[in-house]
Amino acid sequence: MASQPPALDILVREPDGFSVWSGPPYPTGSAPPVRLLKTACSATYFSSDGSRLLATVASASATVYDCRTLSVVRSFELPGLLAAALSPAGTFLQTFQKSSSPQEKNVTVWHVDTATALYQHYQKNMSKATWPMVQFSADESVSCRMMTNEIQFFDPKDFTKGFVYKLRMPGIAAMQLASAPGSHVAGFVPEAKGVPASVQIFSCDKDAQGQAVARRSFFRCSTVQFHWNKGSTGLLVVAQADVDKTNQSYYGETKLNYLTTDRAFEGIVPLIMPARATIFNKKCNPLLELGEGPYNTIRWNPKGRWFGNLPGDMAFWDYSEKKLVGKTKAECSVTSEWSPDGRHFMTATTAPRLQIDNGIKIFDHNGSLQFKKMFEKLYQADWKPEAPEKFGDIADLTISLGSIKIEETKKQAQGSKSAQPSSKAPANIAAKPTAYRPPHSKNSADVQDKLFGGLASTGGEMSKNALRNKKRREKQKEKKAAEGSGASADDN
């Protein structure tokens, strides 16, 4: 007999505290059942496996809950608390408190069940890039921290030993331990004195740390972001520079690099503007192109399907079958994430990013809106993590990309200059009234059709502004050419 899949839960945090709801589906017109009534807090975090929940009160306390029963496992009184984090399985709690002197150790690793302080050290300051100080693998069998010019490794079964071995890496500024499994660690050394910046991957095995298993160097890089794959065999490195010396971007320069732990391949994934959604294989060869446009988010479904986000527009795809499952809108979304079972997609408009129209929307896997709730102010909305393997597959995929037809409307004599999508829509999605489009975005319908399957015409006339700018540039070129010809005549 197949085991019953776990229930879905949603954490919702407002200014006066957090509550936990039972997840969808919900009966039409009904409110979500509340599993845990609103409790005062300043921040909340789930452990990676979803077994425990951490709620903190700034400069005061940290409380750990059992997610199955939502009962309190342990509460810690921590004066001057600035940050706290749970280990992936919720066994350890790490806290950072204000400290008046180096003699006062302000970073502590606690055992949650016994409330025992297992390890302490002093840290002058903390940043988002360096927190949590001690990193754990998913199964909590490996742990390490970054120190000056080195990475120190601990035995999670006995922190009283201190660090058991270390990896020398002069100039290291950031690190990321692979999670599942914790077999490798990546470190970043910034550019200095003409020496290019570098990212290096080392084995976490003490006896195999003689040399890096992979390395990549690059100039014009001040910060990096690491993203390990599941299995710890590949690493994506987003390398960023504050200034783009090529003057192509006001926001600086960004490169996406890919490295593998078996040295089989390393490469660069091109990042260009306007944004383009592309799926690559592990050799950085493109597998599927979805056109250009203002994409800003992609979310992979735990069951292998994914979502692309425009300014409020969403497209749901089945990648394995190359099927466009559905389209819908979720304006002003700040956060967005699939449920662990892959059947629901939640978007949230939250403060302080947006101070008005805060709320939660939940869609099913094909884009149909299932639930909506507005808040005066909402700070956080998260699914409780669960392993996708605990849930069954989604079999009810219906709409094939080849069966969706988007027809161009005929141009009026003095009307629109771009093609508009047909009012025909998939059977499971209701047709919506046409949204207002400002004059400078009259060609956006063509762009959106291209993004949602590449089915729209790429043609179309220029807007008035674009045509005027083109004429101005042509006049400037003619003027420069005339001045150049005049100067050469004078020389003769």
C-alpha cells in the first residue's frame, strides 16, 4: 500500500506575527484552515527538510517548532540577537549576537533538543554573503566555516574538538559547501594586484585536498554567487562587477560560468540583453529557446515543469513534452514558488518591496487561479519544504504547444501598428479584457507572443519614438560625414 503523501503547509508573516495555514486545495469561497494561530515574531525560517520552523524576536529570543505538530521544541533567550539559522535537518541552531569585545564569543552553535552550546567563536561583523558562518551539508555529516585565508572543517558529531582539519586558500572572500551530498566546497578569491579573480572547487575529503578539482579565473569580478546542482557534480557561478567597462550596462557586468567536479567540462553561459530564456544541457549547449523579452524569473517545478515571469505575465510549460500548459497573470509579484508536490504555484506581493496591494495568489499547475487573499501588509509567504519524492507525479497535462493557435488581428486603416493576440484561449483559462498599453509599448504584444511559445509574428512597424530616434541618428551620421569630407577638402 502506497504511503500517504504529507500535507502541504503555508507560512504567512504579517507585522504582528506569523501563522501557519493548511495548504490547498481549498473549497470554493472558503478560507484556509489555520494550523497555528498568529504568534509574535520578527523573522521566521524553515529548516531545509521542512521538519522544523524557527521564529525569532529581534534582540530577544529564538524559538524552534516541530512542523509536524507545531509544538515548541525549544526556546532560547538570547539578548542582543541579530541573526539565527537552522541546520538543514533542524538539529543545530546557529546564532549571532551583539558583542562588546573580542573576548566575548558571539557566534554560537546550539544543539536544539538539549539547548547545549556546542561551539562558540567571535565574529566582528556579519553580512548576507557570510551568514550562516558554519555551513552544513543536507544530511549534516559535513560542516565547515570560512576564516582568513582558509576553510575550517568540523565533525558535526563532536563540535568540542574544534576544527579537525583545514584547507588553505589565501585571500578567500566567499565559500559555499555543496549540500546533497556534501562532497565538495567552492571558494572565491577576488582580483588583487593584477592577479585575476578565481573560483576553485575542492574535495571535502581530507586526504584529497592536495589540489583543486576545478578552477576558473576571470578579470572584472568583485562578487560571486554559487549555485550547486543536486548531486554536487556541477556548480553555476554568477560573477558580478560593479562597473561594466564596456559601457553596455548601467548595472555593472555579469558573467555566468559553469564548472564540474569531474573536470569533464567548464564553460560560459552567455548573458545578453534583452533577456532571453534558454535551457542548456550540462555542456552549455542550448536545448530549448523561448525567445527574447523582459523575463525576470524562472522557477523549476519539483516534477520537472517550469514557469517564466514577465511583468505580471506567467507561462507554464512542461519541458519534457515541450508543452505550453497555460498562461495567466500575477501583477506586482515579489516572490513566487512551486509547492513541494508540483501541483500549485504561489505568488506573493510583500512589503517592504511594495507597500500596497499586498496579497497571496495560488494557481494550479496549468495556471488557473485557485485562491486569492489580500492583506493590509504582508511580509512573507512560504511553502513548508518537503521532498518531492514523497508526492506522486502529475498526469493531467492537457494542452500541447502545437495545439495552441494565436492568430494575428487585422490592422485597421489608422489603428494599431503591431499584431495582437487572438481572444481565443485554452479551454481551462478564461479570456481576459485587454489591458491598457502605454504608447511606447505598442509592440509589446509581438514580444509577448514570441515569449509564450514563439508563435507571434516578429514583424511590425517601428513606434513613433523609435522612428524619430532612428532619423536623428541618421542625421547625425550625415552631419559627421559632411564635416569629415569638408576637412579633407581643406587639407587638399
